[in-house]
Amino acid sequence: MSLIEGEDYYVNEDGKMVLTEKYHLQRGYCCSNGCRHCPYDYENVSEPKKTQLLNARKKKQQQSGEAEDRSALG
């Protein structure tokens, strides 16, 4: 399977390849590495790392939602 930049992955500011949610869905399972875009809620990641990742994701989503609320207010 060949990867397509911008669809299956992107390169972050540190020069690391980051796999997208689309790629993970095509693969079909959580690899247990704690990937940034894991659509499987880190189901194969060991504790306590799993809880840390889920809490970080929740915090980021809350911050994103707050920023959207502020921009909507004008």
C-alpha cells in the first residue's frame, strides 16, 4: 500500500510523519502506539498511557470548541 501525502499522512513541524484518521480507518485497528489521529479511542494502548491520551484529546477538543464559540460571537 503506497501512502499519499496529504491524504494518508502529513509531515508535522518537527519533520515527523503523522498518519491521518483516514489511514487508520483503512488499516482497520488500533496499533497501540498512541497515534495522534487514532479513531479507535486508543483501544489497544496500555494504561496509564491510554487515559492520558484520551484526557489530552478531550482537553484539546474543549479548547477548540471554546475558540469556535469566541469567533462566532464576533
